[in-house]
Amino acid sequence: MTLYDMKFPYDRDEMRKKTKASPEWLHFGAGNIFRAFPCALAERMLAEGLSSRGIIAAEGFDREIIEKIYHPRDDLSLLVTLHGNGTVTKTPIGCVAESLFVADSIERLTEIFTSQSLRLVSFTITEKGYALPEKIADLEGKPENARAFMGQLTWLLYKRFESGRFPITLLSMDNCSDNGDRLRAAVLAYASGWEKRGLLPASFTEWLTDEASVAFPCSMIDKITPRPDERVAAMLREDGFDDTETVVTEKHTYIAPFVNAEAPQYLVVEDKFPAGRPPLDRVGMIFTDRKTVSMTERMKVSTCLNPLHTSLAVFGCLLGYTLISSEVADDDLSALIRRLGYVEGLPVVTDPGIISPRAFIDEVVEVRLPNPFMPDSPQRIATDTSQKLSVRFGQTVKEYISRGLPLETLVAVPLVYAGWCRYMLAVDDNGEPFTPSSDPRYDDCSAHLKDIRLGDVRDFSDELYPIMSDTTIFGYDVTKTTLFPRVVEYFARMVKAPGAVRETLHDVIAGA
């Protein structure tokens, strides 16, 4: 059985014809999270008769996603939802009407952007995708020849402006704070830069800043979507589904004809849609105001999920784990994340009102993280840790300080800080070297620790000071708080000898 054997409760040929002729929804970023979440919502709308049109997918980063996954399979894919009880739900995804690689498809994308029917352009391009023009050269050439993705997007918006000033919503679904504002800032940087050089009119920038015409709503997205896993592929083959080979592209994208993901999911969106929107509220998307979106996002990334994830990532790599689910069965690691969430996080959590923070943590620690069928790894989560610490831990510390709460309550937070510094030695708790996950600050931070070896017994304040005082990493100066001596103490305990990470983790959390 292949993807071509899948059946749909709607006429897919007719859907594709309508979508191409009068598109309503275009999405940039054709990777795994797109197929697991936005596509699943669109699929439900089609299946339930709520919409007659699907999505046009555009990929701006990795051509091989389109060439090796989408095009050979007529844009079909299979969503495999992994439940904690061992069951799976297999959902055929046929809602993608057309797939494009941006650099090869500017003419077709211009047709789509100038269609009055288009009302929603969404994005899952990762936080790195919202880059501002780095060099003057990015703005010196003609806008229609832009090479950077955000420049190309700005040019496409200009063509829409030029063709009729039709209203549009650009919705970031990426997992980063203030995602709509980041998208807006990038587009305006290109538009105003070209305007200053006389390459685009001022009226275009004015149109972009008019929320009645162009909206950049913020959103909070939450759904764990790991790389395609061989265990899932084997299960599919046993069920007679033969097309399961994972493609690893030259740009290190892992993608397959299927996508595996957890069942829990949240997508909370600021309700700004000047051209109207598909009935996504009927299939699970939550629409609310900007303040509530911000509070929900902060609840997740600063308290209820992301700090727990990062803690498991750091200590999981040190303790030799390769699965997040296995870590949660470890008594010491389970105690760590429970203290971090319930004891240290909840007292200062931002309660959005639409989702209970305690219930959210309950689901995370009882259902989501322990799911043995979720092939997520601490090594994946450990990527770019330096870019995450300020939000995932810094916000909590700053709340304690602003509310006058005792920092002595915080035990797990400085332990994770110390664990991350211990991680940067690139030696696990058995004394064996490992390859750290990619991180833009790894080299300069680890350079301060390069002379430290397991077995060293001394005060490491001088080595840790330049790292812990870096406000761009932590969001505040750790050395100016009472947390710093504990970070130094915990780090020193963890480098004493092989096995010291486990011993320190157990003793510190158990004694808290």
C-alpha cells in the first residue's frame, strides 16, 4: 500500500482545482510540523465540509523537501499520531493542493499573492527565518531580485499592494516569543529600506502598517513533532504501508512520506484577520486577544513545558539517555522537572485564563513526556540551549526578584544552569566524550571551561563568571544574585569524578 491508495471523504481533484484557481491559504515552511498540525486542521475542515479549498505549500529553505517528498507523491502524506497507550491514529493528508520551492516559483507565487481570494499566509520557518537584512547589499539590488526569503516575501506583498491593495493576514505559527511582531519587523525592514533607496513607494509601507489591510497576529503553538522514527516506519510496514523511507537532505532536514507526532496540541491565535479567515475555530484553533496569546505563550515557554524540556535535555545528554520518555521514568529526573514546574514555576506563572497552568503541567508530566511511543531525544532538544535560557528560566527568576520572593526557593534553576555548564565540557557522567548539539554560543562559552577536567577540585568562580554574567544568555546577570554561589557549588560537585552528575542531581533535589 502507498499514499496513492489512500481515500478521502472529499473530491481531492476538485479541491485542488479550486485551490489553485482561487487560493485562500498559503503556507511557507513545508516541514514536519506543517504536515502534523496546520495540514491536519485543513484536512478536518475539508472532511467536515467546512471548506472546499486546501493549502498551497511553499518551502523557502530546503529544495529537497519539495523535490524528494512532495512532488514524487503528488503532495500526499500520512500523519501518524502516537498515543501514550500504544495505539496510533493514521490520518491521510491530502489537503496540499500544490507545493512550490520559493526560489523556483516567484512567478507562480506572484499569481497567488495577487489573487483577491487569498486571505491567509502562514509560516513555520523556525525562529531563524525571521532575519532582518544583515547587509546594505541586501537592500541595494532591485526588490524583485531579492535572494533572502524575507526580501522575497516583501516583494510578493508589494505585488499584492500594486494589484489592488487586497487585505491579508500573515500568521506566524513558529515557536518563538512575539512571533507576529518578528515577522512584521522583518517585512518592514525590507520595505522601509527599499523605500529609502527610492525602490518602493512610501504608500506601500503605509499599507503594511495599516492593520485594517495587513495583519501580523501573534500566536502560541505547541505540538511535539520529532523526526520520522524507524520504529514508526517498521510499524507502518507491518500494516502494509510500504513508502516509509526517511530522506536526510543536504541541509540536514529529516523528512519522510509520513510524519509522527503526539496527540496533544494547542494553537492560540490573536484574532486579526482583515480579509476574514477559514473556520479554523471549528477544528480546534483558539482565537483570542493579543494579551491572552502572550500570557499563554509565556505560561508554556517560561513555566509549564519548555523549562522542563531543557532540563531533561541537558541532564539526559550527561546521563546517556537518547529518549525523553525514558528520562521521565528516572526518579531523579522526574523529581527535577516536578520541582521545577510545580514548586518553582507555578508560584509566579502567568495564568492566561483559557488554559489552566496546573492542568497543563499535569498533562506534560503525566501524559506527554512519558509517552514511550514518542521518539523525541534530549539531543534534539539540547540544540541552541543558549538561545532558550533567558526565556525558559530567566523570566521565572526575574518574577521572583520583582515580587520580592526569596531566591532560596530556586534550587532546580541553578542546578540546570550548572548542568548546562557541565554539559559544555562535552564529557558525560561516565567520563566518555560526546558531541554537543549545535549552539551558536557553544564555542565562546565552552572556551572559558576548556582547562577543566573531571577530577578537578577547586573553586570555579573565575571560569563561570563570564558565562553567568552574560545577560544575552540568561536575561539578567546571574552573578549579581544569590544563585551564582549555588551554580558554582553545584558545578564543582558535578566535575569531581565520574558519577558525580547523578550524585549531585539526586542529593540536591532530594534535599530541597
